[in-house]
Amino acid sequence: MLQAYLTVNHELTAVENLAEKGIWINLINPTEAELTKVAASAGINLDLLRAALDAEERSRIEVEDCQLLILINVPISEGENGALFYDTIPLGMIVSEHSFVTVCLKENPIITEFEYGKNRSLYTFKKTRFVLQMLFKTATYFLRYLQQIDKKSSEIESKLHVSMKNEELIKLLNLQKSLVYFTTSLRANEIVMEKLLRLQLKSPLTNVDPDTALTTQILKMYPEDEELLEDVITENKQAIEMCQTYSDILTGTMDAFASIISNNLNIVMKFLTSVTIVMALPTMVASFYGMNVALPFQNSPFAFMFTIIISLVLALIGVVLLRRKNMF
């Protein structure tokens, strides 16, 4: 999917001309034809456009042909009927002299929120501010999904107190996997953000690294932009701390419930063993009196009643003895 926008009179407007200055080009799971079109019309390096289309691509900053690629991981939620699973996917932001391009494999809430004009302070031609707003919104959604994970884990924990089903444990396992993905992505994003901050603190005049100088030249930051970047780093650090805390809590919860389930299984097996022992005593009496040999009281009219009484007495004695051993 290929869409292009431009801020006109403080409103986000869809446009057709990809060569227009100050444009935002959004690519969601693009075809090869769409990638070629953007590369030809907007002058964007094709390799940079393809970078975010690898689901395993790491977060990084790359400069090529006077174009800056900022690759981060953004959170997404998947699943239906309450079986939510959270994951992360790469989002590429390419900053050139005339345009700003975003590339992603799937629809994600960060891009959607900007597309539908929910961010009133969005100006497509302010590329540095746009990058920072994307980073800030990403950190915000990480925090939002972490709160959802915490709420959902509490609901599952309440259900586990009543029902020890595998379904609840599988849901907890999915949430734990989500937290692992979040932690990995947040730490990778933190490296990108801190690198941006370090680059802005360096003077291009004294910097001998041409890539660093070019990055500083492309992303021209004003004091308010630097403050926003610091806020983004703070939000990201908070998300990392929350993610680590929730992960520790969830790990402890799963270990505790695994022990509880194992203990419950032992209790059930102990009870069934006790019942088997009690039932074996009458069976043993009935087996003896079923033998085809001479037996006491075999000619008495009360032989059956005598056998039943002996069986019940032995079963009662077995119950009392096992009860004293806390087997019931």
C-alpha cells in the first residue's frame, strides 16, 4: 500500500505527486512496483526502502546517498476473542532533503494515528520533529500495551485461582513471550535514541566522522527538538523498567502456579490411592469367599450378610487409619 500526504493549512492532505517537497510517503507491505515508484519519483535509495521489510532487522541508524535511515521496532497487538498476543515489527523512517518516508510490513497504531490526523502538531515538512514525534508515540504505545499486559495477566491469575486449565497457562506464556519481545525491542530503540542525542551534542565543525556530520546536517534540531528527544528517551527508559518489572512478576506467577498445579495433582493422586486401598479390602474378602474351597460359615444362611459386614468393617478401619495419616 502506497500513500502520500502533505500538510496544507495545518491539515494533513493526501497528494499524488511523490516528488513534491515536504511530502510524507507511507508504505505498508509495499510491492516491488511501489518501491520502484517511490525510489524513482522521490529519489529514495531502494536499499533503504527494503531495509524495514525484513522482520528480523535490527534497530539502527544508517546514512547513504545523503539520506538518513532510522530503523526502530514498534509494538503491535494480534489475536482475537481475548487471546491477544503482542509483538514488535521494524519501522523504517527515511529522511531525505525533500521528503520523509515510512516503511513497515504491517499496519500499526503509530502510523495509523498520524494518518488519521489525531496528532494536530504534525507537519510533514518538519522532518526532524516528525521523527521525534514517531519515536515518542512508539514509546507511548509500548507503555500502553504494557499496562494492557499487566491488566490481562491479573485477569488470568484470578481465573487460575478457580480453574487450573492449560488454556490460562498458555495465555500467560504468550504474555511472557510478548514481554521478552518488548524488552529486546525497547533496548534496541534506546540505543538508536541515545545515538541521536549524542550526534546532536557534537559540533559538525569538530567532528571528523563524515556520516555523523551528515546525520547532524540532515536532522537539524532546535532547542525544543532536543527537549522532545530527551522526553522520548525518558519515556523509553520508563517502558524498559516497567517491562522488566512485569516480566519478573509474570515469571514468578507462572512458577508459583506451576507449583500449585503440581501440588494439586499430588493431592488428587494421594486421594485416589487411598480410595483404591479402601476398595481393595472388601474386594479381598469377596475374593476369599469366592474360592471353591471349604470356608467358615459357608453353610450358614447368614454367610452373605457376614461377608458384607466383614467387608464394611475392614473398609471402615482402612478409612480411619488413612484419615489419621492425612490421606483423605
